[in-house]
Amino acid sequence: MTPATWPRPEPLEDRLLVVDPAMGTYADARIADLQRLLGRALLIVNDAATQPASLPGRGPRGEPLELRLAGWTGDGEWRAVLCGVGDWRTRTEDRPPPPPLAPGDVVTVTADLRAEITSVSSLSPRLVGLRFDAGSESVWSALYRAGRPVQYSYVERPLPLWQVQTAYASRPWAVELPSAGRPLTWGLLLGLRAQGARLASVTHAAGLSSTGDPALDAALPLPEAYEIPAETAAAVRETHAAGGRVVAVGTSVVRALEGAAARDGGELRAARGTTDLVVDQWFHPRIVDGLLTGLHEPGSSHFALTTAFAPASLLESAFRHASDAGYLGHEFGDSSLILRDTLRRESRA
């Protein structure tokens, strides 16, 4: 599938592939059609803002490298992926390997921001734990001065930070754009609410979509932090009780909701934690009935997650149709909507 090199100027014109698992069919639509398709559903978004997670740095011997933050792990520590030197037009997997680092080594980002390596993962020497040498407030200020958003080699020009935010972005938890929500304008969301749909949010630390390291990519997604407000948990319970449909905007919302429910015995409550939940064709969602997401290539971890909502064979056929019909892929590409039967409740028991 051809990647989108930049967002369309009018998000409501983005294409939308609607997949109906009950009927075994798919159909073409536009994002603007969500007002017709969702009806009175509860739509849950991920309101995490995107951090400037790409940091240029130098190793202890002056070697150039890139640190890509992959989330924080608590107690002032962060997880990061090391990338070899290269400009934004060079695919990460085509760069030379980064210099090997060991615990105790220091990476210099700027004169006022340095990071000490605290651990090296057994998954890959490129996945490290680190601790910045400034206080929490100073670190955030320094990150926003020195960092930039993770760049993609297929876009037409470098991405500014504002270009990788959703309309409703709040706290800077995500290291890459929670892209499923990108085409949702405030006008569309208010229109959905006016016709009877409900809106709610979670905050989920959406992680890196790829690293350029095959071994590390095979382990994605890494554990990610989430927070579910009491209002969102209550809205889910009320929607289910009324026989309505809960639709997640993005795979990060699925992981947050289903991960929290799995931790609490199937019941969704207000919660804050970290999930390592893997959602695939063997997983039976208890909370989510529908999913608005991008167009994910068969074989990817995001595609595997969508198979919890529709048969893989149907999703593969839908992806081939979308490719042949000129849909665009990746972060700024077109979307798909998978809607399950609202009468299905036995898997939540």
C-alpha cells in the first residue's frame, strides 16, 4: 500500500474502509460518514499528546547517535531505542548500527541534558534504560528544546511537533502520534455528540511503531502506561447496560481498556497502570465492540490486534481491496472501521 506523504488538507475527506465481520463484507466510505455509521455509540479516544521523542546525541567517545524515547518506566527512568546516525530521509533500518553502550555510559544530548545508561535489554542491545541528569521539570523543558517528533522517511518534509497532535491532545504521554484519532476534528466530534453519540477518553502512552531492529520489532508493542478516568469507566458500563456499542479510536485505546479489564477480572474501573497485554485472534474483547484504526499490513502487530475483531481472512481481503482502490497507508493515511455485533455479550461474562 502506498504511504501517505502528508495529511490531506481536509481530514473529513480521508477514506474509510468499513468492515462488517457479521456479514463478512467491507465497503468504501469517508471519515465524514462516521456520523451516520456510529449512531449512538460510545466513542473513546486516546488524549495523549505526542512528545518530541527523537533526540540527537553523542556517545561517551563522541559517536553520533539518535535516542528515541520509548516511554518512562517510573522513578525518573526512561526506556529508549538507540539509532545509528542518519538524516530524516534515511529509513531507520538502513542506518548503520548505533555504537554499543553499557550501563554507566553517558549520552550527551545538549550542554544541559545528559543521560546515563542504566540497563541494556536482553531483547536487543539497542533497547536501553536511562536516567536524565536534570530534575523532572528541567528534563521536560530540555526535551522540548532539543527534541523533535519521530520522523518518517516517506513524508515529503520534516514533521513539526504540532503536525503530530490530535485535536484533543492533552498530557504528553505518547512517543508517536496516536494516529487513529488524527482525522477527528472538533466539528466532527461535536456533530457526533449532537446526534446522540457519547465521547470519552483514556490516556495511553502510545509507543514506537518500529525500531529498525527486526528482533526488537518482533517484540512490539512494549509495555505501555495508561490511565482510565472514572467517568470513562462509568460510560462504558452504562453503554453496555443499554445494549450500546463501545468503539475504540486506535489500538492504544484497545490495549488500555482491555488491559485494565483483564487486570480487574473483566470489570472496567478507574485505573492507572501499565499493560503488556497482547491482543490477537485468540483474544476475546470484553469491553470494545468496534475499532477505528489505520490500514494495517498483514503480518504486523497492529494487524494481529485487529484479528480480535474480525477474521484474518476478511481483513486480508479488505486490505487488498484498499490497496487496489488507492487507499493510503501509514500515520497520515486512510482509516478502517470494524464494527462487531452489539448483541454479543457472552465473551464479557
